[in-house]
Amino acid sequence: MVKADLVLSGNHVFTGLKETTEKASIAIINNKIAAVGTLEEIQPMIGEQTIVHQFEDELIVPGFQDFHVHFMMGSLVQNDMVHLHDSESAEEAAKMTAAYAESRPNEEWIIGLGWDHTSWQHKELPHKEVLDRYIPDRPVILFNAEVHYAWINSKAIEVCGITKDTPDPDYGKIGKDEKGELTGLLFEDAVGYVTEFAYRFSEEKRVSLIKGLLKEAAKYGVTSVNDLFGGNIGPKQEEDLKVYSQLEEQGILTTRIHFYPELQKDMEEANRLKEKYQSDKLTFSGLKQFIDGVVTSHTAYLLDSYKDRPETAGDLTKKPEEIKQLVKQADKHGFQIRFHAIGNGAVRLALDAFEEAKRENGQRDARHVIEHVEVLHPDDVQRFRELGVIASFQPSHVALMPKEAYTSRISEQQQPLYFPVKTIMDTEATITFGTDFPVAPLNPLLGIYHAMKRIDLNGQSWEESEKISLAQAIKAYTTTPAYGSFRENELGTIEEGKLADMVVLNKNLFENSIEMIPETEVIMTIMDGRVVYASEKELAK
């Protein structure tokens, strides 16, 4: 009998095949799970060279799969950005940025993330003049918490050549006051006027950033991600592929990356990428596009007008017919399509587009995805199951800001369902979880906590009926993302024949209170049959 390279034996193993844990031992040979059974059943596979790990009160689960990240942007956040989530005013955010700038005297650009005017006392959007008082001589760009608009100073405006006569992009706008003067705010695609300059990184820096993030992912038990490209918020992703490929060739790509380029009319480039990238660790998986923006900037597309701004119902990135034609074309070529759709109008448009593509191109196992689904009309709940569309949620978004940021903007007449995880799950449609990292932290345990707790930034309960169980939340971070990536036969559960991606947590979540989840830590991460992370305590054994 071939002997195992590694054996994990534990009293609490969540395989993903049941709703509870069980006592089990897992034998790994090369990069696959060779057997799962009792320790007695696995014993013949244990040889002199087999490494055996015995766990008592810990919890073993399948490797976490984050279904929605922006990897390179996230690597910047980890290393080269000022974090402004705790700022309570524009003035405080500017002071924090200035202190950060002083600590980075050699950085040409100062980049930040996390300010949220909806949580500030005055709830007013900031102005460039505040930043200018603290940092007049170096260009600054600060993304808001949702990363859909940005605040810049006058130096950044000068460096990028933006004037009050610079035209708005097709989707998005350059902020101006009532006199037509620049305010230092850029919305949606207008952010690209600045990121074109701010993100001019060397390949060496890109490699260094990604290596750092891979270590962070392993620390949190993230063995697989879906890296969604498109838009002007992050660095140019075609450069990311060079880095990913280089790291894969070196054998140090310790997180599986499923990437999704921007959905465009050109299918030739999409087909080229699909043919070139199809390995176990780096694979082209589909195409992604935006339909709308976000609620806090009134760019999420609603079925009816905003309560606090009745002159608008939000914005679409493209005309409805253009969106539908893009979907029909890509669907005909066999691509999975993923749409950013936050407002109930955007979600309905995405569902309509998928339905028309199905009617025109015929039935197939497309597994199209709608990202975020933050506001949904009850009439569209059943359509996810009927059309086979996956609802991709980011549970930590519930806690990004006060619930009033939504309820003060969206009228009750629209019958809004907010982040309707349980509602859609109850229809037997597929739901998946991710973080939208760096919008929210990469730690999956925080997402599991928020899916079960449902509290906003201020600790207020929000739509308690949408809470789900621990088992459901873990599966949404493991089993269903594998299905969403068309890899359910390789990943997502702990069973014989699958790739050996697993995580060991220092607490058995099934025997602890919800409040203990954020404090729980990963003590071991196994990806492709190798231990890619072990805590100091575990290494000391």
C-alpha cells in the first residue's frame, strides 16, 4: 500500500458533506486526499515518513475559498496604504493621511482607503481644501470605504492634468461645486484619471506585494480566491497575470487564483486568456462587468427614485440593451458572466439579461453570477433558482456602515430586501460568500460571523430574518464557491479524490458562541497537499 505523506486526525472534522462535525482522519498523498475514515482505517497508510497531526478540540474544515477579491489592490492595502476606517471626520482623515505621509517620505503618491462620510457626524462629502491644508506638496488619493469613489488633493489634480473642463467619463463624474470648480471628488470611472498615474509600479514591487499577500491569505486559511478584474479602481490586472504566472512557475503560488477579466465586446482576447491559463492554481474562469455603482453615492441603480434625492434612480454603466447584447454574445461563446449589481434595478436588469441569453442561446450549465445583491425586490427572489443564477454575497458589507446609509436613501415603497442571504438560500438557489477584499478584511471568519450576527457598523441588528447557521456559512465559503468556479469535483469538501486544501482552526466553532468566531485563529493551512502556514504554537509541537 502507498503510504501517506501527511495525515490529519481530529475529533471535529467538518467535511462539508453533512451539517455537523465528525471524528475522522484524513490521509494525503501528493496533492490529493487519498482517504477519509477512522484512524484505524487510515493506520495502514501511515509509514515511517508519514507526518501525522493529531487534533483534539480544534476544528478541521475545507480550505476557505473567497469568491470575490481584488488581489493586487488588496496587496496595496496590506502594505502601502493609509487606513481611514476609524476616521470620524474629513479633518481627522486628513490628519491621519498626513501622519502616514511623514512616515513614507520617499513615496511619490500617498494612497489611502476606508473613509466613510455616512458614519461621520455631519455626513457630508469631503473637499480637496481639507487635504490641501495638511498635504499640499504630494499627490494624494483616498478611496472611500466601498472603493467606488475617491477624494484627491490639488497636487493630484495638477499631476494628472485634470481641469474643470475635463469631460466626465461615460460612467461616473468629476465632482464640482455649484460654481463649476473641482471639489476633489471622483466618482466611479472618473477615478481612472488618477489611478493611471498613481499605480505605475515596477514588476519588482508587484511581485513583492503579491508575495506578502499570499502569506496573509495562508494565515487566514484562504486556499482559493476569485480575482475579479475590470474597472479603474485597482492596478492594471494584465500585469498581475505576469506576476501570478511567475510565482506559479517558482512553485510559490500558495493560493489558487481564478481570475475574471472585464466583459467586453472582444471575445478573441477572452478566448486567448482562456486557452493560456487553465492550471490547477491559475485559471481563467469567466468574465466580469459592472452594471451600477453603490448606494452611498446614489449610483446604485434602483427601480424607483432615491428617497433623499428624488431626481435620480442611480446610474447604469451602459444602456440596458448594450448590457443584454454583451451577455448574449459572451454566453453564446460559453463564458460564465459575473455582474456587479447592487441596486434592485441593476439586479433585475442582470436577471433579465441572463434570461434573454438563455432563451436565445439555449439551456446550458452557465452558472452566471450576480455580485453583491444588496437591494432586491421581492418579485425577483425566485428568479435566481429558476435561472440557475448564483447570488454572491459579501457578509461583512453589512457591517461596513450604518444601516441608515441604506434606509435613509431607499424608500419603503420599493419593498427593499437588504443583503437577502437567507431569503435566496431558502429558494434552494446557490449562494456564495466572499469579502470583496480590500473593501472588507480578507479573514473569512469575520464574514462567517457577520452572516450569522447581521449587525451594522454601530452594532445595530439589521434584518435578523436573514441570519443563517454556522454550517451554512462555512459551506458558503467552501463548498458553493467550488461549484461557482466549476470545480466542485476537485475542491470544496473533504472527501477522497479531491485536492488537499484544508484548514485547522484553534477552536471548534460548533461548540462555542458566535461571539468567539472573530477571535478564532487558523493554526494550520494546507494547500495542494502542503502545509503553507502553521502557527508558532503548532510549529513548536
